[in-house]
Amino acid sequence: MSTALYTDLSAYYDLMCAEIDYQSQSDCVRRLHHIFGNEGLQHIDLACGTGPHIQYFLQYAYLCRGLDLNQPMLDIAQQRCPQATFTQGNMANFAVQEKADLITCFLYSLHYCQDIDMLKDCFKCVFEALSPGGMFCFNSVDKTQIDNYKSEQHYAQFEGSEFKFSSAWHYPGQGNLQSLLLSIDKNTDGQQRSWQDRHSMVALDFNELQSLLLPYFEVSVFQHDYSKLVEWDNKSGNAIFCCIKK
């Protein structure tokens, strides 16, 4: 897996994600855990990045741990959330000494499992890391609903430079591999610099995803709207998965 862009630009990661409403996302998952999960407060955030979600779960009195492949971002996360514990590692191959009551994976990061076997390994690791009645919550995109011509863009200013951030999904139309295309353009006093990256990610439709989850979890699927809890309409290509350990 190539993480060069994230490694080189870890200092810009929060700027790249500046338009994300971390509080709304965290609060929604906290409410889901209150409704469906157990009463425990042990929390693990997979692919935690620089820790913005953990920051809110700490405010909710959770005892938080973060896991990510990228050490520079974990260093930033530790500064942001000194009460939490952070570990460099792969979500498809991790184990814990103390079981978690809630495991989260935000920002479609579950797709960083590059193939179905890695995804199965991830689900097995999550299952074994959860306490009885524990909850696993993540968001996902259905490969059959990806529009290769659609992209998301936003602009920001930081330390005298102007930035343009772009991201897009690309699915070739068959198989279990899709790409996340990322680009950053930086303009400093007329001097241009650009970074591009293509991340290979697992691709599957929601029926396939649920079939992989069902051996381990009771699964509820919600519309991809963190401001309210609405059941998935069986049509939209983005959804929130709430999974309770069997």
C-alpha cells in the first residue's frame, strides 16, 4: 500500500479534511452505541489519522486507543489527545490485550483493506477485539454506485499558501478493486507545487459486504447522514454500518 502522499504531507492532513464535521460523525456513532451497544467505554478507532474523532470520544468519557499505519500522523494524534494511546499497525492484522466496547472506522477507511481476504481478516480481528455486545461502526461505498466522473474539491489557506484539495473514487466496472484518487495543489506567491496519489482499495457492493459481516455481527445499515438516524433506503451508494458482536 502506498502512503507516500500522507507521509509527506501529514502536516496538511487536517487542512485537507477541514470541511469534515468530526463532531457530528462522532456524536452520531456515540448515539448508535448508546442504542445498540453495551454500556462499556473502551474505544478503538481504526485508521485514526491525526485523532480528530478520538478527540470527541474522549469528551464523551470514552477510554480511547487509536490504530494507524502512518507514524507521523500518530505523532500529531498523540499531541492532540495525550490521554489516548496510539499504536502503529494494520487494521487487517491487530490484536488487543483489553477488549473494546466500541470500534470505529471513519472516512471510508475500511476500504484501505486492499482485497477481500484482507477485509475478512479485518472483520475477524475486530470480532476478537470486541467485548460481548460490543459494536463495530464504519461507513462504506457501494462499488456499483460509484460515479467515476464525480470528484470532491475544497480550498484552504495556510501559512501564506493557497491549497486546492481534490478526491474521487474510481471503479473499473468489474472485480474487487477500486481506487481513491487524491491530489493537492499548493500555491505560494505564484510558485506551484502539486502532489497526486492513487490508493488501491477493496471494492464490493453492500450485499457482498453484509454477507462478510453476518458470520460475526448483527448488522443494521443507516443512511449516510450523521445528523439523523434513518434506515438505509436500499438504493444509495453510501451507508453507515452498525455491527453488534454475536
